[in-house]
Amino acid sequence: MKKIHLNYTGKLFTYMLYTLLLLWSCSKSESPVDIVSTDTTKPGVVTDIKVENLNGAARITYSLPKSTNLLYVQARYPIREGHYRESKTSFYTDTILVEGFSKAGTYEVVLNTVSRANVKSDPVVVKVSPKTPNYILVNEGLSISADFGGASFVGENPDAAPIGIHLLAFDSKSNSFVEKDPEYIHGKQIDVSIRGYEPQENEFGVYTTDRFGNVSDTRFVKLTPLYETLLDKNKFFTYQLPSDAPIGWGWEVKYLFDGSLNEPGWHTQGEPLTVATFGIGPSAKISRFVLWNRLPNMYAYQNPKSITLWGSNVDQPKDVQLPRNSQPGDEAGDWVNMGNFIYPNPPSGLPGSQANAADNAFAAQGINFKMPSSAPTVKYIRFLVNQTWGGLNYANAIELSFYGSNQ
């Protein structure tokens, strides 16, 4: 029995080995690379070409040739001296976008169709005349004015193009201009500032860049920064209004500005609109505010995520039910929307519920929110929490600090 078993096992092993070798042999004979096409016929060219000139770009439409092995259309063109770009689009569309031109002017674009066998057609040269690029329009349109501790740069980015805003300030110690980290803009509105300077005349500059490596000229201006200081919290006071959120667990509004980062802070009970109202003493032009969410879960539970600040410069502003959705400058009774703010996501990129120790350390220092330069002078604040990190209809916060000038 033992001998018969060994013979059977040996035969089985030999059969399995033979099968594996056969399979390996078959797979080895097959090419691991798919052949795209063996048709090396030169494809036809695009025809019926039309051009739509855009800011720093052009949209080219055309009719495709009837070549059956066509894969894509390629455009090659200069965007500035010594620099060329290529754009490609598949045979499923009749449009190609050429972009990245450094300035307005006339440029030649070479169009080729390309087959599945990587054979190019004869070239077709198209002239395009892009308009002034967005990065130049943004730079030229920026309004530069004195701001708290520095200068503000306000303007529009109509096409919402990705733009880099580079701010500079003259440093008398090094006798040179120092550049801060650039601000990358993707929206239609621009409102950025450079801060940290004394209220004495200084020279500031700005230039813009785009994602194609184009750089604008630098604009310079001399101005005197506005005086900025931490507003005196000893002059703050609670100004309870009927539509304010009910207080929970003794965490009253006064703890929002008691100068302590320890508990208690401000805490409400369930309320569709979570609002706290308080006075700040003399009328002040607020430049920014700092918010400390509650430790250790600054990105969770009832901690504020979406905030609106309402302000009033009336001596005794009346109560009003604030709207759920509003824009800066909107008015509601004696109150005006000073700005809408979003608490930033954890720097690590993790979801709020998974924020790590470094994220919490970042938030524990307090989060700065820049006030829009258009915000009015006020003497009363309504702190409205539109959304909490946990989606709850009640909120808490530990401390608020306001900077600006009441001179």
C-alpha cells in the first residue's frame, strides 16, 4: 500500500508540473504589450478651423478627418520666449484649448492629428490672438491701501483663474524687499493683506503668477499702515437679546472674553440659531478676530465651524431674528453682516473626527480670521454659529479676541 501510494503521488506531481509548464509556455508566447495599430497610414488634417480668443488662451474648433485610425489631436505653441506648451484632445471632441500665453498678442499654433500607430499628420498652422491673461488683469486691477499693521490688496478675479498673489514689504534692516508666503487664489474675489508693520510710512509691492510660470511686473506703493491693537476686553460686556441662544450649564457669554483659555467658556442649549451678543466698548474698526474652540476636540461635536459676525454701531441696538443665510454688507434691523467665516480644516488633511495631535496643537493657539476691509465700525457684536463640526444645533467656544483700532 505504501509503494502504490508513492507511485500515485509521483504521477500526480509529474502531471501537475507538466500542466504548469504548458501554461507558462503558452503565456510566454503572448506579448505583454497590446499593439495599438499596425496601420501606419498618415492621418488626414483638421479642417474648418475656428478660433475663439480668451484671456491668455484660445479655444480652437475644427472638423476631424475621416481617418479610421485617428487617436488624438495635438497642438504645440509658444507661450513666451523660449517656452512651448503642448495640448492634446481625443478624437471624441472637435475642440482644443491652448492656454498659458504670457501676454496678449498673435501666436502660431501647430495642429497635428495623430494615429493609433503614433503617426502624425501634416501640420496645420493656426494663428490665435489671446487677450490679456488673467494674472496680468488681476495684478493691474488690485486696489492697494493702508491696512492694520500693513497694506491690503483688494480686487477681482472674474474668471476665477488660479492665481498666486506675492506680497512684499521693504525691510530697512536688510535694505531690501522681503516677500511673504504667496496667497493662492481660486475664487472671484481677492482680499489679502501683509501685516506686522508699525504705523509709519513704508513701501509695499505686489506681483502675480499663474500656473504656467508667467510672472507679472511688480507694483510698488508707499503708504502708512493703520494702527492695530488688541481691543481691551475689560471694556466688553454682555448684551443679552431675546433671540440669543439659551445658556447651558452656566457657561455664560461673559466667559467668551474673560481672558482665560480654561473652562468654562460659552455654551448653549438646543437652538436653531446659536447667537451670543455683547458690547466691545468704544466704537472700533475691527481688523481680525481670534477664536479658541474647546479642547481637546476642536474639530468635533459642538465646536463652531461656520460663523457669521454681525455688528452694530447704534448705541442700544434692537433685537432682530438674524437670517440663516446672508452676505457681508447685508442688513437686519440695526445689524450688518461683517463677514462669513469658515474654521479651517485640520492642517494634516485628516477628517475633523480624526484630527491628530499636531492638528489640535495648531487649533489650541487660536485661529485667526481676517475681517473684510469693507466691514463697518461697530460697538456691538453678534457671534452667530451657522454650523458646528458635529452638525449639532447648540455650540460652545472658549475665548474670542478682537484686533483693530478705536482711535
